[in-house]
Amino acid sequence: MTTQLKVLLCALAGGGSLAVFVAMLRSRRLLRNLLLSAVSGVAALYAVNALGLLLGLRLAVNGLTLGVSAVAGPPGVAALLLADTIFG
């Protein structure tokens, strides 16, 4: 993967995370939304790995995937799956 593509992907991930955070701030229930996003994202990561045995899809569970799934929620897990499919 080229350096330019890595920079583009990092910029998109950062922009998406910033958009999620701004949306949570505007809802005036920041802590509740952060916890709900984290729990649903980690649950989606667990579900992908549990169903991955049947479908042949697996995501490594490490700090990066847990962080993305906790911050971005289920859309973050979908983005991880997409990135793993494209670049894996």
C-alpha cells in the first residue's frame, strides 16, 4: 500500500471519528452516547468474529480494532471489514 493511500485512509478515519464525536456533542447526551456506541461496536466486533466461523470472515482483536469499534460503533466495524476485504 502506498504512503498516499495510507494518509488518505487515516484522514478519512479521523474525519469520520470527528463527525461521530460532533454529533454526540450536539445531542447533549455525550456520556450515554459514548457508552452506547462503545458497547454496540464491541458487540458488533464479537458478532463478526462469532459468525466469521461460518462465513469465513475474521477480524483480529487488538487495540486498533477495539478502538475503532468502540469509537465508531457498528459502522466502524463495517469499515474494518471492508478494509480487510480490500487490503487483506
